[in-house]
Amino acid sequence: MQALRHRRVLHVGKFYPPHMGGMETHLQALCEELQDKITVEVLVAGDERRTREDIIGVVKVTRVGTALNLSAAPVCPAMTRKIREAGADLVHMHLPNPTAILAYLASKQSGRLIFTYHSDIIRQKMLSRAFRPFLRRALTRADAIIVGSPNYLESSSVLQEFKEKCRVIPFGIPFEDFQRADAAEVSEIRRRYGSRIVLGVGRLVYYKGFEYLIRAMREVRGHLLIIGGGPLLGALEREAEACGLAERVTFLTDVKDVRPYYHAADVFALSSIARSEAFGLVQLEAMACGVPVVNTKLDSGVPFVSQDGVTGLTVPPADAQALAQAINGLLDDAPQRAKFGEAGRRRVEQEFSLETMTRRTLELYAEVLAMKH
């Protein structure tokens, strides 16, 4: 890997923290880990019309000025020039990101190209159809395509055409960081919310299926904590009220450190209902903390991450009754919770650590950079 030391890699994402989301979390974690092994810069959309450069941690991040948003896709006129001027040996783009793909194609950048294919475009069907020829052109141009799970590779109609270029590199998290939590904070959370805590973490958006998790709580003796913000907050608060659960469902929209909540929880629930939930990184965080997971049987990477009967239980999506049954089963069975929790911790350490993901990514970089043009 010493040969990579002086190579330059440009990561192109949609956004970068403090923007929250699975893709943003992954991008930051990977780039910070790569930085001392290869020269890394990041190019993303900014929130303002002017372009800004920042050093976030140890990574140089350029937030390109955004002129407008088109179907939730930021349009950044200077993106094409910035890609061209970066002079990178390798461009590593994170998809979906339609406007960045167009900027890349227009840049005529001649270095190597890798995509991390986080998800298909699911909800914006008209945009997806219109954009498909440009996406095909870019994927044809790619030297390699990283996919987070074998499940997503098999279930994506887009990726089937490019299967020989795809490399499964599961996403990873800094495992050690989740081993520790402030014991006093954990005790305080349990004192406040009781001894049967069900935890959900994620943006309050349609595909997370939080309404089904709330409805499930009608039949669960426990307290549901939902950590996250988003456009559906008001609707979900009304749902909890309508179910008579205002006292047993708590929304926490401003949590700075989620780790004490994982360590205080008895069960973690990922109630997602659509394959927009391509992986479910928060499952890894819960598993690293030794918490059993209840997730949903989606045709995505979700059931690959936490396995049914091994690290938790998997139920049909959009089924409040099945969620309630699985959650109750775990809340009432401490030995089973401990068994699933320990298996989850081992699975993250062995398969989903940040170090493992970074090593596999660097191996792919070396392979791609060694290819003859």
C-alpha cells in the first residue's frame, strides 16, 4: 500500500456532515480513515450559493455553491470545473447523485473512476427514467463499482448489467468507539424511561416506517425512544397521540451522542418499509453496543446486516403486529437478548469494522490504479 501514498483521490458525495444520513456518515468515516494512507479530498454540495472550503477533522472538504435543488438533487454549476481542476488520479463517487454524475461526465476527467453504489433512485421515478442513460454511461465508464451487500447487488436491476465490475465491500463503523458509553448517562436514561427501552434511530422520512413501530407499541409493555429529525416529526407525534401512546413514545431530535442510548436500550428496531433503506448502518451501531435488532425483510442489505435468528429477528415490512410480537419476544427473554447481542457484537467486529472496510477499499484502489488504460 506504500505505492498509494502519493496518489490523489477525490471523493464526490452529495453532502458531508454535519448533514446527517447514512451516506454522509459513511463518507466521513471512510475519508478520515483513508487520509493517513493516501491523499484524499472531498467535493460535495453546499447549503449556500457560494463555494466554501473547510478542513473537517483531517479532511479537506469543498462545499460547492448550490444554485437550486431539482427533485431534492442539488444543482452546483461549479462542480464540473472543480472535478476537472482537482487533478485526481482516481475519482470515487457516491451514488445516487444525479447532478454530480452529469458534472463528472461534462468534466472529461481522465483518471480512474470508482463508484460506491449506495442505493437505486427509488421514489423519484420520472427522474430515474430520465437520468438512466446518463447513469448507464457513467457506470460503463467506471473501473469498479462498490456495493455494500450481496443482497443489494442481486436485487438492483441497474447493477445486473454491470455485475462483473461490482465488488461487495460491506460498510463499516469505528467498532471501538461504540464499546464505550458514559455509565452515568446510561443509568439516567434508564431511570427516566424505565427498564424496557425500545430504540429507533433515523431521519423521520417515509421509508423508515416509524408509524408502524409506533402502532406496534400499543401491544408492547415498554417505552419507545425515536432519535432523529425530519419532515414527518409532526405526523408521527400525532400518530403516537392517536394511539394513546404520548406517554410511552418519546421523540429526541437533538441528541449529540447516541451511544448512551444504544447501551441503555433493550431492543433496537429498524422498521423500514422500502428499499430506499439500502443497508441500515444504524443496525451496525446497535449491534456494536450488544443490542439485539428487530429489522424488516426488505430486498436490500438490511437483513444481510442483522441476520434473522442470529443477531436478532426479521419480520415482514409494514406489519405492526409482527413488529410487536418480535419486540415482546425479546423484551421477555433476557438470555435470548444477551445471545443475540453478543453475536451482533462479534459480527460487527469481524465483518463490519471501519478498519476492514478501509483495507478492502485500499486494495481495490491499488488494483484499479494498476490497470492499464
